[in-house]
Amino acid sequence: MGDHIKEDAFLGIDVGSVSTNLAVINVKGEVLAYIYRRTQGQPIKAVQQGLKELESELPGDISILGVGTTGSARYLSGVVVGADIVKNEITAHAVAAGHVAPEVRTVLEIGGQDSKIILLKDGIVVDFAMNSVCAAGTGSFLDHQSARLGIPIEEFGDYALKADEGAQIAGRCSVFAESDMIHKQQVGYGLEEIIYGLCQALVRNYLNNLAKGKDLLGPLVFQGGVAANSGMKRAFEAALNTEVIIPKYYNVMGAIGAALLAHESMMFEERKTNFKGFAAADFNYKTSSFSCGCCENNCEIIKIKVDDKVLARWGGRCGKWELDQANRRRDTSGVSSSV
Amino acid sequence: MLAAFPRMGHIDILLGDLLDRLGIDYLLPPVNSEKTLVLGAKYAPEFSCLPLKLNIGNFIEALELGADTLIMAGGRGPCRFGYYAEIERRILKDAGYDFNMITIEPPSLGFFKFVGPIKKVSGKSIRKIWRALKESFPKARAFDQLEKLVLKTRCYEIKTGATTKAYKKALDVLSKISGPKEVDGYLEEALALVEGVEKNLDRSVLKVGIIGEFFILLDPFANLDIEEWLGIRNVYLERSVYVTDWIGPTANNPVGGVSDTHLAKLAENYLSHFVGGEGLASVGHTIHYANQGFDGIIHLFPFTCMPETIAKTILPSVGRDLDIPIIHFTIDEQTGKAGVATRLEAFLDLLWSRKRQNEKKRLVKSRQLV
Amino acid sequence: MKVGYPQALLYYKYFPLWERFLGGLGAEVVLSGATTKNTVSMGTIAAESELCLPVKVFYGHLLELKDKVDTIFVPRFVSVEKKSYTCPKFLGLPDMIRSINDELPPLITPKIDLDKGWREYFRTIHELGSNFSSSKRKIFSAYRAGVLALRDYHNQLQAGSTPIEFLEKKKYRKVKKTGLKIGLAGHPYNIYDTYTSMNLIKRLREMGAEVETAEMLDDNIIKREAARLPKKLFWTYEKEVVGTVFHWAHTHSVDGIIYVLSFACGPDSLIQVILEHELRSDTALPMMSLVVDEHSGEAGLITRVEAFVDMLQRKKMAQLC
């Protein structure tokens, strides 16, 4: 066995407001290990603990040749781990979907706080849309209702599949949907019908928000944390009248995409990775914020420090503080060399 | 060819009669409902107004029933409605429907743009079209006059629901009208039915003017049946717009009774220029009703309606200066009946307490005089 | 006399004209300055909540000016060509402004209504000028100077400068070009307001993309393209947006289009349908609509713009391979 030959691998990290996902792939794009965990409002901690868990799950000797970060906390996590590439989550999801199903034409993605639709052709993104404003089109819609019904979200799928038909739950807005759901309960609908009705309402909201005026061609891939809910798959298939594929690693697709992007970028430009190693988990990072105060905009600037050394700052409208970011690569590599 | 046109209150009386006279086959899509709205909202842009969403819903329902020709009004702006026919055509084509769209432009954009499309679908001469138009108007106007009477009657009825019952009977009477010569006779009969409702004229009622965007005002589904709701709660109503006034060729508004020029003059100090749609008329009517001693104003319009949003911006200063309470309702597919009812109840409470206070003041004054 | 000029709405279209004209008559034209968070929050508080963002921003500029000037210039733009209108909000703007609760200095509100013909227009100009000078000759020579200034401005824009660079003398950093060209469509008060657009032009340029806007194109091309609509649009400024996008769609002279529209904008909601319909086919240019409002977060905007630029770049790369 190639005990002494380390397998080349790439790490992808997707830090969103609800979940933090990490994935390691090899040069063939196969997933070697992955972690899915809650962010719980502490992105740095989530990344550090995720790295620890990931290291223990990784098979044998591997060497990380590149790291990509994505998700709403992509810049922050990029600084923490020493990312080689920082990409937005739309591109990351699209790349991952194109990788698992090369023929894919439509990616439906529903996360905890936002949702996206991505249309591809020949593996290339041709159109996309993202909703981050309306909660009724995201996973938080179901989370909210599950708390109200007192039924764990994990069991939603089982209930929804038992329903003959969904209860018609109106309202594009979480608040309206909730009052309508209570009404339907009072009228005497069963739990199964109501839960399937909620899935249908979410699908309707999602399609109204994001798919208006777009042709959703097959194959369709449904990914993101909400894809675990088989009621949602059923509702999508009923609404679109076609089969919907759920990829094996549906809930870490963002991380897989980031890893693939890291692979791609390291291939194009020959350079050494900035990755600080799994030990990045041991640093004591501190983030803080302050008001710029240089103009009336008074932007909130986010600062991240390790041992009183400022690693990065960002957040201003004018880009004044981001100028520091141009030096970020040097700064971060400085830290990693001191390890 | 099987034509269809959108639903809006009883506009089908006018358009149906007209198409009959022109020998055009048509079908009526179902009246506006939740289903119509859900269908429309699915295809219409989010920030378009409720009328567009309902139009789209109507047309889809009509196309599913077999219509192949859609008839829609045009316009010259600046209100968006004038471009809806074009937008609807694109949305429905993109949704995969096959049909022919006939847009009837207002005569002010050129006489031929108005009469040309009608000529094309009916194959009738301009003279015949003209006659058909002239003959179908009086019947529709009779419906408006009946409606106007109902709004003033309901608040006095002794038995709740009596007016609505009489109204339904009266509508049956009016639908017997087959030509302009029969209008007077049947209208008299219909009005008599509503006038015959047992009333308590000593009852203290609130006088409220309903103003705003025409579609919402004219369509009971769009306005959540607000008129009946108010009527049975002892509110005497007058409304700023009627179907034939809106669609009619003159600016005199024979049913509503206040001409556009007069309204513009009333509004002058607050809004000195037209802003499309009924924006200027809404301001003018508020002042008109305030001058007539009304107790309050209810302003209804679709969410994102440009002219009425302008009116809404200006109306608070009118209300302050003329001391008349105004309540605004922005209506879209998310508007719930329950929420509107709660706010309306509170508004009526406010109007009643003002009325009582004013009466008390008047009483004290007259005592002092004695 | 100090005349306040709100740096919002049609400022990006006509400022050089009115500045030179009023300045030539001895008025001191005072600008409100670039939009800031403060401008938006003042405007949002003062304005009816259902109004669109650009009008709220205008309110904010007005309030920032009110204590610094003797009068504020708020023209009523009814039409700027025959048989067309501007947006209804422009028709009612001075009246809406007057209903603000705050004490305002007197407003100068000339009515620009070119549908009524040039005679009527020049009467308006004369009347406007009479506020500052009694000499008809002086008024019209000042106006002529204004027209020349506007022409110079248009020439600068067509040479590739943006209104921000010209009016505010801002310079953009030179960055490495990637060969990507993006058409930026939308109302000037959305795309050029650095706050509303969150510095979109600057961001795109920093990502290595060249940006083209309607102002850089020949007017006649835009008019000709807009005339392809089966029914003429009755709003002039929206017609410009449509004509511009049709031109790009037609010639493929850009790699992709970003269409910036404001939340609850009436005309934009329809224009979007027309543009999407036009760009529907498989071979059509990609277009992304960006909705801006007073709540829109910067993070969401950046993510979308980055993803769009990525998409265009990857597409280009795939075509090369």
C-alpha cells in the first residue's frame, strides 16, 4: 500500500448562517470525507471544530494542496484557514452540481436562510437567482412551522409522504402561512396533509420567488439542507411534473464546489497553498467590529485578530479598509510560516 | 374564433352586450376568485399591481376553457395600465399559450387605433360599430345607477340583508334589457325594488366616501366586498368611480356626478397636475366629500399603484386641513380580509366618537344660544 | 440667491444645463452632495413608505439642503418629448414634496412639458429665468450656455466617462482588464448613485470588467431599437432602458447585462417583463436583475455580482477551450 505516498486532496469549506460544511476531495473529484454541522452564530468556532472532526475522519495520509471557502462567511473563514480561493456560494453550488451530474440543467438549492436556482447548459451556468430577503422561500420557513407543530423537522418527510393530498396553505409570507395553517388545523385537516401542504407552500414560494419566467429543464438536482426532507422532493416533483434528483452529498454541495474550485485554481496557477493546516483550529481568533466614522455612512468595519495581530478588515462601502485585504495573502502566509 | 375579456365588477354587462351586438362569439371566464389571483400571481411580476395579476388569471382561465382571442384595453399612460395588454401578451406567450391579442386603444390615441381592432374582429362597418357602442352604453349605465342607489340604501335597512336581496332581484330585472329603448322602464322597476326596502330613516348613520383606483373600487373580489360590509354596519356610501363613468367618452361622470375638471379644480392647492390613473381625482373627491360634510374617507388602491401612492402621500395634508379622517388600504394578493376588517372596525369607532363629540358640541352651542 | 439642487433623480441627466443656466443668472447653485446613509434614512422617515427608493433618496437630499439655501429647484418633468411622459412620480413630485411636514424654503417648480411644444417650453424657461433677471436677453443667453454645457456633458459620456466621473470628478483606479464587458442597464439615479448601487460600477471595474451604460451609446441607436416594440412605450426614460438592452441583445456587443431596478418601481416591473421576454432564447445574452431598496444588504449584492461575473468568465473560458 502506498503508505508513504500521500494522496493529493483539496479542502472546501462552506460557512453559512445556519450550517457549516467541510469536504475533502481527491484529484478525481471523489469525496474522501465531509462534515455537516450547525454554525450556531459562531462561524470561526464552527470552522475550527469542523476541521478537527474532519481530520479524524480522513483516511490515511493525505496532503491538502488547496483550500477554497464559500458561503456568507467566506471571507472570514478564508482568513481563518488560509484559503487559496474565496468564491461566492452560487458559483460553488453550480460547480458541484455540474460535477455530480454533468448533464444537469437546473439546480434547486434551499438552505436555511437563503435559496437559489441555477440554470446550466453544458456544465456552464447560464442563469441564476438568489433569494435572501423572504424567509417564506427558505428552510427557515419549515423550521419555524415545525417548532409550532411540535414535530421535529427530521420527521417532516415521513408525515408528508403519508398524505394523499396537501392542505392548501395560502400566503407567500411566513406570518400569513402560519395563521392559515392554524386555520386549517381548526378545520380538521390531519397532520400529514398539513405538513405536506407546508412543503407545497414552500415549493410554491420558491418557484414564485426565483423561477418566474425561467424554463426549468431536466435533469433537475435538488440540494441544500432542506433536500433531506422527502416531502419537499415529492412537492417539487408534483409541481414540476418531473423527476428530481437528490445528490448523495446534497447537504455539503457548497463545500464540494469550493474544493473543486480550489483544485481548478491551483491547477491554473502553480503556487503553494496558504492552508494553515488542521491545526488552525488551535489559534485564538478574535473578531470585533467598529464604526469607521470617516464619513456620514459610518460603516461597520469587521476586524479579525489573532494574538493582537490584525489579520484582515472589511465591511466599508468605499473600500477604504479593504485596501488592507490586498496584503491579506502576505499577512496570512506570515502567520502560517510562524507555525 | 372565441373571444374573452377580463373580469372587473359588472363590466361584462357592457362588453358582453357590445360583443353580442357585433356578432362576436365570446366566453366569460369565471368571476375573480382566489384561484384567479393565485394563477395570475404565479406569472405576473411581483411589483405589478393586482389588476394585472387578476387579468392574467382571467385570461389563463379563459384560454383553458377554449378562448383563442383575448380582448384588452390599451391606454396612453402614464399609468401602467395603458401598457398591460402588451405585457400580458408577452407573459402568456412565454407561458406557452397560443392566442390572438386584440388591444382597443382609447380614441385619444387616434380614432383608428380605437375602432380598427374592433373592425377587424367583428368585420362590421364603422357605422355599425358606432351604433353598437351607443346602444350598449345605456344598459350598463342603468347597472351603475342601481349600484349607486344600493350604496345609499343599505345603511337604513331594517332587516339586515334586505337591500342585497332586493339588489339581486333588481339585477335580474335589468338583465332583461335588450335595447336602449327598454332601459327607462326596467330601470324604474329595478330602482323601485331597492327603494321598496323597509328602512329606518331616523337611524344615525356614518357618511363615508370611497375613493381610489378604479379596478379595486369596481371589483367586489378585489375590494374584499367592502361596500356590503360597511353598508350593513350603518355606513352610507358614495363612491368616486363607476364602470360607465370610467370607460365612457366624456369627462362629466354622469353617474358619479362630479366632472373631472371640477375635481382638478378642487385638488389644485394640493396636487396641481394630473399624475395618471385616478390620482388627481382621488384628491379631488376627498375634498368634494369633505365639503359635503362626510364623516370619513376610505382610500383603496393596489400595492405599487403609482398614481394612488402619490395621492396617498398628499392626502394626509388634505385630511388635516379639512378635518376629515382618511384610511388607506393597499391591496395585493396577501391582503387578508380579517386584517382589513379589524382596521375598518377601528376606523368606524373613530368616526362614531368624532360624530358624537361634534353633536355634543353643537348641542352645547345651541343651548348657549337659547 | 442660493438655489439648492438635490443630487438625486434627474440630476444625472440634466445638472450641467440647469447649473449653467441658473449660475449664468447670478444664482449660487448649492448641491446636496453624494447620497449617504444619513440621506437615505432621513428620506425614508419623511417619505410615504410605499414610495420607491429613488424618490425617498430625493426627499433625503431635499431635507439636507433645506436649511442651507433660499430656495430649492424641483422641476416638474411631465414630458421631455412629444406624446410621451416621464414616470408619474415626476409629474407629482413638487406636490408630494410640499406635503412633507418639515418647514421647507420656497420651491422653484418649473413645469417641463415638451409634449406641449417648444413655444410653451421657452415660455417656461423665460418664466423661470424671470425669478433671477428681468432681461430676456440675459435669460436666453444663460440658457444657451446651459445647453452647450449639457452638450459637452453628453459628449463626455459618449466618450466613455460616467456621470460620476464627470460631475463629481471621481477617478476610478485602473485595474487589470479581463476582456469582459458588461452592459449596465437601469435608471441613471439607480446605477450612478454610488450609495444606491453600492458602488456597482467601481466594483465591476475592479473585477476587471469594462462597463457600458446607455449614456455611452448613440441616442439614435437607442431610439431605433426601442421603436422595435409593437406598441410604443409612453415613458421616455424607460424607453431608453429598453432601447439600450435591445441594442446589446441585438449586437452582442457586451458579454452580459446587469439590470438594476428599484423595489416597488412601477415602470421597472413592466420593463423587466419586456427585457426578459426579449432575452429568452437559448442564444440570448445573459441578464441579471438586481433589485435595490433601502434594506438591501451589501453582502447579497456582492454575492450576486460576483456569481454573475464568474458565470460570464467561465462561459468565455469554456468557449475558448
